[in-house]
Amino acid sequence: MELRHLRYFVAVAEEGSLTLAAEKRLHTAQPSLSRQIRDLEYEVGVPLMNRSVHGIELTPAGKVFLDHARLALAQAEAAVEAARRVAKPLKPVFAVGFLSGQEVNWLAKTTCILADELRNIAMTISSEHSPDLAQLLATGKLDIALMRAEPNWPELSYITVAREPFVVIMPSDHRLAAHASVDVRELDGELFIGGSNIAGPMRAAIENYLAANGLNIEPAHRVHNLTMAMSLIASTRAVALLPAYAENFLPWSVTSRPLTGEAPTIDLVIGYNRTNTSPTLALFLSRVDQLSP
């Protein structure tokens, strides 16, 4: 069994299709990919996938194998990254990731914590979705990330730095914009924008809040980033529930209102890999309370 077999399997499992995995992720021919998956199943000794006209579905064995395959790939990438860092011992790199959009609120505070270290390190900044940040932490490509806590990454630890309330986002001339705050029940019957599976923690928080208020709202569209959400709200005259940091990115055609009563919240956390032995990480974690408002 080779690492490429694991990469191919993970790509097919995540895309749910041999064709999509071959074209979008692996840039290879589908017949070749199919042979690689069959070779992997032969090596493992059990079927890992069921194939049908509707796509690929993992067997129970395949679901278990997927978790271990992801971990094995993450460990292999971490080993490569660690070797490269040792081979280039110039300025230590401290790599910081942000949930896209959160750098507006948190970059200055993060930099301030390390102000007396910046002459001795090379600090890099990246902006990604939370699942991508989790993978980058697990593979050693990031040292810390301000993100949502992501499941299925047992090597990561999280420290909560803020609890963000959700607000209602709507077109600026929407009827609800005349209110100082919005009762969530007013959203029933409105065209609604929901979170996608990529935005898992946000989607779960929204759905739990709606259910707790007796609402069963089926989103007309699902999004995983703020740009897409703002565009759909403005163009379709829909409404959405988004964490309050989204207010930093409102175009003129979109506005926000707080929710009436106790609004749901979602945690913003500092994520890091417990196996990371960076002295800069240890210093940052010792001062992380300075991030709190």
C-alpha cells in the first residue's frame, strides 16, 4: 500500500464520484483511478466503496478506513514539513491562519502578542475556511489558527477566545430593516440562506437555534463563505443568520439587525497541534489571554 493509494481514496470519498475526483482533484484518467481504488481494496481485503449510477458511497469498512487514511496522510505531510524546517534553519517561521474575514478583527491583536519576537521570526498569514485550517494545523503548515473547532482532528486542541452572536443579514430595504431588532419567527416564510456542510459548526448552530424556536426553514441556497452569502442576499432578496463579524463586510445594499432576545452564539477558537514543539507557539499560548476583548 502506497501513500498515493490513500490520497486517491480520500479524494474519491470526499468528492463522492470517481469522475469528479479524477478531473478536479487528481488530474488523472478515471479508468486509471478506478484501477488504483481496486488495487487498494485488494490490498485491504474488503470492499471500501459501493459504486452506482448515483456515485460512490462508502461501506462501513470504508468509513472507518477514511478516518485512518486522513490521519496517515496528515502524519506523512507533518513529517515532510518538519524535515524541511530542520533543513532550512534560518529564521523560524510562525505560520498563522484566520477563518476568512476574521483577520480584520484579530490580526492586529495577534501580531501585538508577538511584537517583541517579530525581529527573530518570519510570521506568515493565511486566510482559509475552517476545515482547511484544521488540515493545515494537522500537517504542520500552520502553528495557530483563529477558526471554528473542527471535529475529526484528535491531534488539535482549541482555546475559546470569543463567543460571537448571530445577527440577521438582509437587503437594506427589506421590511425587517425598519425594526431595531428582529424576532427570529419573522424569518418564517422568507427566502433563507443557510450554511453548507463546509461551514459545519455554523450550520449546526443555526439549525439548532431555529429548531429551538419551533421553526423548520429549508434554505433556498447554502453557502460556505461571506462573499457568496452577501451576493445571494443582495441578488435574491433573501435573509440569513450569520456571526456578527460578517458586519465588517456589508455592502451598501445589505444591512444587519440583532436578534430579539438571547441570540445564539458560535465560538471562535485558537486551534493548534498538540505535537507542535515551536517555542514561539508556547510563548503565544502563554499570552493568549491577551486576545480576549
